[in-house]
Amino acid sequence: MDVIDFYRKEVRAISITPIITIIASAISQGLILTVIINATVVMSPETSNFQFLLLYITLFVFFIYGKHHCQQKVACDMTHIMKNVRLRIADKIRKSEFQAIEKMGNERIYSQLTHDTGNITEFTVWMLNQSQASILVLICSIYVFFESKTAFVLISILLISMLFIYFAFFHKSYDAILSTSLKQEISSMEMFNQLFLGFKELKINQKVSNDHFQEYSQILEENRALKTESGYRFITQFMFAQTSYYCFFGVILFVLPVFVNAPVVVVKKIIAIGMFIMGPFNMFLACVPIYAKTRQAVTNIDTLETELDTLLQKEPKTMGESKIDFAQFKKIELTDLTFTHHDLYGDVSFEIGPIHLNIHKGELIFITGGNGSGKTTLMKLLCGLYDPHAGLIKVDNIPLTKQNSEGYRDLFSLILSDYYLFDQLYGIDDPDDTYVKYLLQKMQLSHKTSIIDRKFTNINLSTGQRKRLAMISALLQDKQIYIFDEWAADQDIEFREFFYKTLLKDLTGKGKTVIAVSHDDRYYHVADRIMKMEYGQFVDSA
């Protein structure tokens, strides 16, 4: 997608006011130039230049007001456009399937919603100034035409020749580099995130840390080489522009007199014009790499939206209230459920199933098994985050489909091993203050944090404390089914006792269904059933 296409898509109604003001401002700037040149020609100690001064001030006021008004209006419009783009993409992301977003990767989406939208906003300011500069150049060209038609023809031939050379040899040089550079930026961002996310593993193993750092250094070096090459190409373009600029002066000073006996005053005026338009000329030069970056940014955002639209078109609409109320369910059946993980090359990396499992309302089930046995994948299948590749989930004999999956997922509250702790109680309009205080006291967090206006006052806590805070959020949601993936693993003995002997019993006593992944065999007796997994399948149960 081109930059112009992007603006046409995002701007629903084009306001004529900024266009009028920028044209008026540019014309005023051009007329200021003519006033300066003509006033310089007639200036003498004996003559009064009051009329030039008055005209100069008037045009200057028009120029400043028009440019200021236009830039304010465009800046306001661009903030609205970028807000709408980010909201639209965020809305499509939240409506997409979990597995699809997992494959896209956070780093790519972050880059395109921050770095790319920033490039578009930056280019808008440049484009506005360049539009004004282009009008100024047009006015200067008209002025040159009336001063000397021969000079106008010579300058036009020079300009057309330079533009042809530029677009033939320089214009497309940025695109390939920018595309490759973007991929390198995402790779470097991923590696840098690994430095924090895998800090413990890197800190404990110096060889792993050195190897990881070497890989990160290599990626940065490749990115540096790309940026250096881009810089070299920009320098080449800049030198070409400088050559063109001085060719202009050479034509006026040395070629023009050969074709016409131009008065010295005319030559001086045209030289003055050339010196004045150096700013707009350099601005055009600076816009070239910015335009290339913006075009790449627009393409990236359009590609992301197209991918999200494709994902959403493949699935029936699921947002909104389901027509079926699952809250009063009696039984959930998993029949012949299978799921396969694939690596980047499409090869099977892990699979689970076929899974057969019946879950009754109010039941407490423990899922056990070694690392990599498929427990977490099963939990994601059970709650609807993953779609099974085969098999069926039924709720009271009603098959789970895309049309009713939103209502089904609303049954669950879960704390997985890679849970995210929000700093606000989203989706809970009016939490019970008494119950909140009770939970904070029970979790021994009342001295660490509190909830004010649905927000936690502090979430910078230890790993175990953050999990307890996540538990409070889950309990306040008051869902029908709770999934806990080794919640007690990061807790001391006191809270393990509370979790297994008090909390789980309280939940099932209220008719809630609980599925807990656990390795604490000393507490297995509190469960109604214990299901063990190995290599993606249940091997025995109790």
C-alpha cells in the first residue's frame, strides 16, 4: 500500500481548510521573496520603502498564521487517525484466535503499532512542509519565467534531467534495505526480550550467556551494516542534490549569457531566487528516506491488518453474547480430542490425544504428569484457547462450535504458568469491598497492596505474592470453572495448605468446578479424581 492510499483509506472526509491555508501560506511566502528582491533592487537612501515594509509585514502575518493553523489541524487529524488505526488493530487482535496471535509474535505487532505508526506521524509533518515548499518553488518558477523565459527553459531542462537521473538510479535504493532492516529490528527485539525473560537461565550458565550474547551481537552487526549502507546511499543522494544545486548557479551565471544578453539585475534576481529555494530543495532531499520509511511502515501495517482480516474471515463471528447459557451446565465431555503443535517448518513437534474426559459440575480434578506430557496444552484446549484438530467438546450434549465458543470460554477463570497479572480488575464493575479485604487478608497481602477504583495500588511483588494476587482477581470474577496450572508451586507450606485444604474445598462447596495441575502428591486425597498424563495421553486415573 502506498502512503497516499493509506491517507485515502483513513481520512473519511477531507477538510478543505488546511489545503486553503497551506496554499495561502505558501503563496504569501513566495510573494515575500518577490518583495525582498524588488525592495533590494530599488533600495536607496533617497527613497522610502514604507510600501514594501507594509506589504512585507502583511504577507508575513498571512504566512505565519496559515502555516501554524494548518500544522495544528493536520497534527490533530493525525493523532485521531493513529488512535483509530491502533484501536482497530487491537480490536481485531482481541477477536482473533489465541493460537494465531501466538504464531504472529508480540515483537512484530509491537514494532508495527509503535515504530511504524510513529514513522507515519513524522512523515505527515514533513509532507506538509514539503507541500508548502513545492508551491513556493512553483511561484519562484513563475517569477523566473517573467524575468527571463530563456532562463526558465534552461532551468526546466536542468531540473527535468536531474529528476530523471534521480528516479532512474536512486529512488528505489531504499526499499530492499528497509524491508530487510525491519526484519533485523524484530529479530534484535526478540533477542533483547530474551535477555530479560531468560535472565535466570543466562545468569546461571555462562556458556549459554556468552553464546546468546554472541548471537545478539551478530544480529546487531548485520543491522548496523544495513543502516550504514542506507546512510551511504543517502550521502550519495545528498551529493547528487548538491551537484544539481550548483549546476543551477553555473547555468545562470555562465550558460544564460551565451543564449541571451540578460541584464545583470535579472541574473542577480534569479541567483537570489536560487539561494532562497535551497531550503525547500534540501527539505525535498530529507523527505526521500522518510518517505521510503513511511511507505514501508504503511505496507507493514496494511499487511498486519490483512492477515488479521483473513483470520477473522475464516471464523464465524464469536464476539458478543452466546445464545446458549452454559452457566448452569451439568457435564462437559471431551471425546477423541487431539491437538498437534508444529514447528516453524511445519513439522510435528508435539501432539496430544486422543483425549476422553468427562467433567461434572462441582468436581475437583487433579491433572498430573511430567514436564512436556501435555498438561498445559490440555488446559488450553479445555477452556477454548486452542481449537482441537479432531474430536469434540460437548456441554450437556451440546457440541461446542465457533458460534457458541465465546459463551463457553466465559465459564472459565484460569491461572496458567505463564499468566499475566493486570494492574486493574477489568470486567468487574463493582467488587465487594468486604470480600476484597477478606481475600487480601487471607493471602497476607493487605500490608502490600490494596484495591482503589478497581486498581491494585502495587503489583511489584514477589513471584508467590503475584500469584496470590492473580488468585484474588480470579476469585473476584466468580466463574463457574477454575483452572490452576501448578498454582501452589511458588507458595510456601502455609499457602499450600490453604490452597489445597481450604480454597479448593470452598470453591467446590459453592458448586464451582476446579481442574488443577499438581505434583503435590501429599494433597491428592482432596481431589475427586486424579488424571495422569504421559506423552499427550491419559495413562491412568484414580
